Amino acid sequence: MTENNELRHIAIIMDGNGRWASKQGLPRSLGHKKGAEVVKTIARAAADKGIQYLTLYAFSTENWQRSKEEVSYLMTLLRQYLKGDLQELKENKVRIRFIGERYMLDADIRQMMADLEQETSAYDKMTLCIALSYGSRQEIISAVKKTAELIKSGNISLEDIDINLFSDMLYTKDIPDPDLLIRTSGEKRISNYLLWQSAYSELAFTDVLWPDFTPEHLQKIIDDFKTRERRYGKV
């Protein structure tokens, strides 16, 4: 790799669980279960490839609008995942972070999230950042409010606001911007995901549904990324 296409951070929109289940003649819940299993496989593969940060879009603020039955199942699956698969990643010295609107989640889930973050805070093999109850527009609005409060309190002036200061107001304040953003399932949009952070991210779209996504698919996208020239607006 050249310096311009160094790959430190991959962000993924994990899409296609429901369609995968439909194709198999299975209920959507089993698609979500299969998708959760793939998370562990891809996280392990990313760590083995030397990726320093992996951010996964697990549940958006818009997903709360799904049926009560589906949301309830997803929260049950999340509890199982927090107690199971993420514990295994913790044992492999993976640092775990969560970004999103935590207040929308039940108290026991918030506590498990906080415990995992605290228990893995010193690990450095890879940072797995899970976007949970996350929406980028909401994140940006929250950052604007934090910045306005600092001005109102006299801690900063209007002239102090720049890209670095505003970035520090975001949930990802100590995480580098993604170099590569991947979306599975064939959809070609970023769906309110890391809008500020992905300003100069390379984008990759694959028709593969998330439950079918393998380390080999990931490697193929990484190989393509290595061929790209990232100019950041320069000639």
C-alpha cells in the first residue's frame, strides 16, 4: 500500500439479513441470527488482516420503526450477542466500543455495553466499534448542541470552531475516519451512516447479502481498495 491508501479503518453497513431469510424460506429472525454469527467471523478476519478499526452498522435509529415483534427479537439477539460472541472477542484482546443513542436502549443493555467498553478499554489488537441505535444526522445535531453549549458557557469562542473541534464532539472523537466504507446486499446508499466521518472514504458496494459475506469477499474488496488513488481533492 502507498501512504494515500493505507487501510486502518473499515466501516460496514451489514445489509440483507431479511432478504437472505426470504430466499431460504425462513423467518426474518433467522436471517438476523445468521447475520450476527457473521459479525464474529468478519471481526476476527479483519483483526487477522491488521485492520486497526472496524465499525459495524448494527441497528439504526430508523430501525426502531420496524414491527414490535422484530425489534423485540433484535433486542433479545443483542442481549445474547453481548453475553456471548462479544465476550469471545474480548478474550482475543479486541477493544469494543459502541456509538449511538444509548438512551433509547433498555437499562440492562446499556449496562452490558458500558461493562464491555470498560473491560476492553486497554486492549489494542483491534477496535470493534458497533453503531447501535445510531443515526448520523442525530449525531451531528448532538455535536452542534454540545458546541453551542461550550460557546454559551464561554469555554470557547465562535472563532475556535474548526473541523478538529467539531469532530471531537462526535461519538467517534478518538477514532480515525473510515478509509473504506462497504455496503452489502446490492443497495447503493449510505443510509444515515457516518456522514461526517466518511467525507473522503472510498466506497464499495457488493451484491452479496450480509449472511453470505465471507473473509474472502472482504479480501477481494480490500484488494480493490489497494488499487485506488486517494487524492483528497488534490491533483
